[in-house]
Amino acid sequence: MSISNNTIERICRIFGYLDSIEKEKIEFISSSELAKAIGATEHTVRKDISQLNVIGFTRKGYEVKSLKKELGRKLNLDKHRKACIVGLGRLGTALLDYEKFQDDGFQIVAGFDCSINKIERIKSDINVFQVNRLKEIVKQQGIELGIIAVPAKSAQSVADRLSEAGVKGILNFSPIKVNVASGIIHLDMNFTSALRVISAQFK
Amino acid sequence: MSISNNTIERICRIFGYLDSIEKEKIEFISSSELAKAIGATEHTVRKDISQLNVIGFTRKGYEVKSLKKELGRKLNLDKHRKACIVGLGRLGTALLDYEKFQDDGFQIVAGFDCSINKIERIKSDINVFQVNRLKEIVKQQGIELGIIAVPAKSAQSVADRLSEAGVKGILNFSPIKVNVASGIIHLDMNFTSALRVISAQFK
């Protein structure tokens, strides 16, 4: 089964939306409502969902609980994953305690920084380490995801270290694009791109 | 000219990519390279660009400088915009000094928080104020964009305040979705959705 990145992105957004309305005890949703919620056309949403061979469409629409479960199972979104954060400045420490990660099945199990002083000062329930212990801790804890929260100038070397340490995926919050070894999935979080998308729609 | 949100998103990514390669003095780029860089198909990229009636395609490919300029002009991405941040915890203060915003034409001109103590302790070149001065400062400075960096429980009330204050767009970093008055463009930054998109692609 080969699914395009765009479909995966949309399914993840659909999954997140289903998760939020499930908490509000909503039982059914139409494809047009789903489309509106994630900013795609109804046709695209139906096509994306049908590509995953998911059933659950009734006369009342999609059944929220079962659709979420099926989509999660097909894309392995129902698995709990361990993640670590590299770079414990303001952004990194904010992410260290970002409770939504845990709610959504992503457990931050470690933080890393190159500064011993910084590590000693940090007050968090999460264990923090010097970055030279990255590989050891990633193996020991079975960490699959690395989150980069260092300044631009160190981002590429951190991406290299994370790849070597054996993570399967990298989320990069630094303002530069990083290159990763093939086989590692990565995504650059681009804050200014978000501001551009908003202002391009100004009347 | 009616352009879909998906096209706008992709054009903004193309614009960001052109901006980065222009800095590396790259003069021409093919549509297939552009497609690869932003994770879309070549067909989609060509369609998106042609929708904006942009010229600049030569035998060597698109001319980077002129394509960037044209796309920027069509989507008003070449305008400098003023923004403010509400919520000056760790994430908010990290964003306050995020230099990339400035590089990309977004000027953070003010920060707001409800805590006077926090405001007094903040060391930043950006002016910070109590949140009850939001409307006054937004008008006075001509702020078009509001960035929400408060915890989930206060996010909706901050979105309401920003709408009342007269911003045209809102970027929400809180983990909940916010509702805004019609006519205001908004985008929720979803960190866990990014982790889901990555892990859905794990082998």
C-alpha cells in the first residue's frame, strides 16, 4: 500500500480532529464536515479515507470512534512512541513539559543539552542529560523520535547525532532546513511559513 | 482570483524555498526540483504557479529571483507585517526573540502577558505590556498578526481579545483549536500532528 505524503498529512489531521470530537462525545460526522475541519475538499477526504480501505460509513455519516480507530491502526497512530528533545533553551524546555504530547501518545522521556550548567538548573519531571549521552540513552530507552530545539547553527550537527543514535524520525524546530540520512523521516516546523499562509489570505 | 487554501499553502512553501536558494545564489530551478523540495507532485506545482498567472519559466527552468518576486507580489508576501505575542512563558519569550521572523518580513513589535511580575522580569529588546493594553497597542502600532502562546485554558479568551483588538490574522500555538470571528484568518500550530505525520511514515 503506497500512500502519498499529502494523504498521510490529511489523514493525520483527520485523526486529530476525530480525537477532539470524540472527547466531546460526538458520534457521527459527515465527509463535508470533516473536509471543512481540515481545509480540504469533500472529494479529497473521501478519496483519502477510501484509499486506506476503511469502512465505517453509515447513513448518518462516518462513525467517529470506529473511523478514528481504523485510521489509527492503518497508519500506526495508535502506537505509543518515545521521543527526546535536544536543546534545552526556552523553546526546548517549553516542549519538555508540553502536556499535549503525552495526551496524544508521544512520551517525552529525555532532554539533552551541551551545557552542564543548563542541565543542572532545569526543573522538570523529565530526565535531562548531556548531549554526549544521546546515543546511549536513545538505545536504552528505545526512543524513536528526536525533536531539535537548538539554534540554527547547531541544528545540522544535532540532526547528524540523532541519525547516528538511531532515531527513526526527526522533528526540527530550528529555523533552518536539516538534511538527514535516507530512511529517516523528518519534518521542518516552519513558523514563518505559517505566518505567510495566514497573511496571504488577508483581504 | 480565487485560490484554494491548499494552493496558498504550497505557494508559501515554494516562496520559502525560493527565498532560501536565492540566498545560496542559485539562479534557476526546475519544477521537478521545486516539487521535491515542497513534497508535492510536479504537476501540482506547475498548476499552482500557472494559477497565479506568473511568468518566468525559461528553458533553464524557473528563474528563482523573478519567480519569488512574482509569487510574493501576487500573495502579498513581500509586505512587511507587524505581529505581537500574547503569553510570555517559555514558548512566548522564545518566539519573542525568534530572529527568523524578522528575516522573513514579520516584525514582532510587542509582547503581552497578564502577569506584571513576568513582564517586569523579561529581558528583551521588544516592548512588553500587560494584556489589558492589547487593543490600544494593536491600534497604535498597526499590528496585523497576533500569536497565541498561552496555556490551553486561556487560549480562547486571548483569541477573542485579539479579534476585538482588530488583528487580521491569528497564529495559535496553544494545544487547543480556537474559534475566531469570521473574516479573521487563523491557523492552529499542531505539534503532535507533526509527530504523527512523521511516525505514520515509519517502516
